Amino acid sequence: IKVCEGGSFSAMGQLECHPCPKGYYADSIGVKMCKQCPAGFECPDRAHTPTKCPAGTFGRGGAQACTVCRPLVGPGKKASAHCPPGSTSETLCPAGKYCTGHDSAAAPEVCPLGFYCPAGSVAPLMCPAGSFCPEGSGIPEPCPAGTVRLQYDVDQGVDALEGAKRRATMESACRPCPAGTYGRGQGAQSPVPARCKPCSLGYVCKAGASSPEPERVEEG
């Protein structure tokens, strides 16, 4: 009786051993069927167990060799891919992090204070005025109702990088409207700064009010 060696197989009724096809393996002797290389692995040697895809590569399954991750290209833009060891596909660098220089093998860096990083970022983006960005932000958070953005870039003449750092928290980026006024919030895309407006006649607006009529004054 002929026993097939590792890396080969002999199906029922066959007299000869046959090598496993590419992307399949047999890591023991006398097998009747080769096993497909699983996703996230490569099988360069048919007679040995699969090897996990190294960082910067991926395997969809049935791969003799893992494929190198490439930057993901879309309509009019290019985004960084991130492929940790054992990846089964190319994936965008996760939101809240950035992958420097399209290096899919490198571990993503956490987006710093005062910046935001959408999925696929190759570098942090400065938090826009009218918003704040804590560490690890994927999108800017707009100044909430009852506050207005601080005018660091315009009023104090600081450089853009310092201005971004000052937008790390809501407290440092957004100023509560003073008593007697109200503010409906400041969107990150607003071209001009929102301003606190006087409270409606007959109403009392405490500091940080978001409505012109929050509390009616009782007539005495």
C-alpha cells in the first residue's frame, strides 16, 4: 500500500499520489483530500501548516502567498490601508487614528489633541474653529448650544498649530454665553463665528443659555 507523503493526496479509488494544488496543504501523511489555506494565512509549502500573513499583507483564503496591502484609491482621493498580522483584506486606517505614509505594516498612531482623523487618514487634520477635538477624535465635535467658539486665530493672533491645540477640549475651545444672552451653538463648518445674542424681553438667561426664552420673569 502506497502512503502519500505530506503535501500530497490520493482520493478514494486512485492509485497515485497527487501534489496539493496551490493554496492548499496536507501537513500529515496519507490524506485523501488537501485542506484549503485559511483566510489571513499563506501556504508556500504544501507539506506544512499555514503561516499567518505578516503585517502589511493580507490573505483572502486559498493563497499560496499573502498579498501586499496598497493604499485604497477612490474617486479623486487616496486613503491609507492598515493590515495587521493575519489580515483577511485591506481595510482603512481606523477613524481616530492615522497611518503615516501609507505604511500598512505600521501600527496606527492615535490622533493627538486638537486634531481629528477620519478613517483612512495619512496625517492628522487640524480641528476647525467652532469645534473641539479630544485625543482620538474621528470627527470634530461642534461647540454645543449655549456656547460660542473662542477667537484664538483671529483675536489673539496665534499660529494655526497652537490654535488647534487650544481646541482639544470643549472648555478650551468654546466659551459659554454670559448671563443675559444665549447661543444656539457653533457648527464646525460655519464660515463666521456665532455670537451670543440678547435674551428676549421678559425672560432671564443665565450663563450658558441656549434659548432666548428659557425662564420667564414673574411680574411682582
